[in-house]
Amino acid sequence: MVDSSHVGWNSNFLFLPGEYEGKTKYKGWPAVQAWTSTGWQSNYWEYDVAALVIAPSKKGPIGYVLGFLGILFNVPYLQNWTQVGYPAQQQSGGPPGYLFDGEHQEICNSTFGYYDMGGHGPATMGVGCDQTPGCSGGPWIVDYNGLPGPDNYVNGNFSYKYIGNSISSYSPYFGSGAYNVWDAAQNTIP
């Protein structure tokens, strides 16, 4: 059941990097602007992408203080991704020891599995990954080399799952729609 009093668009964002058990060694970074696609505003899962413009701190832009990833658009669907998330819902019937409490980073490695929704834009991508709700928005990284930096390319994100299918996850294709959101955020001056 959805509580309709909490449905809508957020306008205040505060990024707390390195937060763990309610503590962080950094101060919060406020977002000065949020961008999303018009397709997502129309509830089309094929366009589930967004970007926040973060105000720089006294130390400089957030990417230069904390690090950042590169990004790829309009590449073939057949990729291998390292998916990073913080799943917060316990797995049903999963092996013992899986924390999935929203506090621990979990990683999947998957290749393209199949096309899913695509009636309003490029088909979304389905892969095998058992992360649960809470990982939403986590990056799907192509060519992950284990080192921080822009040579690791975001090329998808955790978008949705189907009830009853705990082993698959879905992402929008990062095509022109995703590029337009990224481009709008890049050209915003905080």
C-alpha cells in the first residue's frame, strides 16, 4: 500500500557522503538544482534518470574532493556491468549472512540479459542481480577497473524489479534522454 501523502517530487536534497549508522566524516553537500527527463515525469520507466547539481564546498567541486565516475551514452546493449547498491530490504529465502540492511554496499556483476519495457522510449535492460529495494539509483558501471576515477563509466542504474522475481534488476538504456539530463546538469552553474 502506498501512502499518498508522501508521493510526489522532492525539492530539497542533502548528500551525505560516507554516511554509516547515521554518522559521516563529511558535512552535507546541498543540491542547488535537480534534473530529470520529461519521460520520467510522465511515469515512463524507460526514462528513469536524474541528476543533482551539487554546490561546491570551500575545498572545491564535489567530484574533485570525493571522486567521480565517467559516463557513457548510446553504446550497444551488450555490456558487462558492475552494479553497486545499498539494498535495504531483507532477501526472502536468501542464504544466511546477507545483510541487505541499507548500510552495507553490495555488488553484482552481470551481462545484458534481455530487453524489457520499451513502448515509450528505448527498451530497458534486464540483468541477473538479486539486490533488493533500497539500491535504487545505484550505478551500473562498465569497464570497472577497481580504481576510483573517470575511467569507470556509468551506463545504467538500478531502476525497478518485478514482484516475485528476486533475481532480476532493470535499468533504463542510457541513450539520448539520459544524455539530455546529464547535459542540462553539466550546464547549470551552482
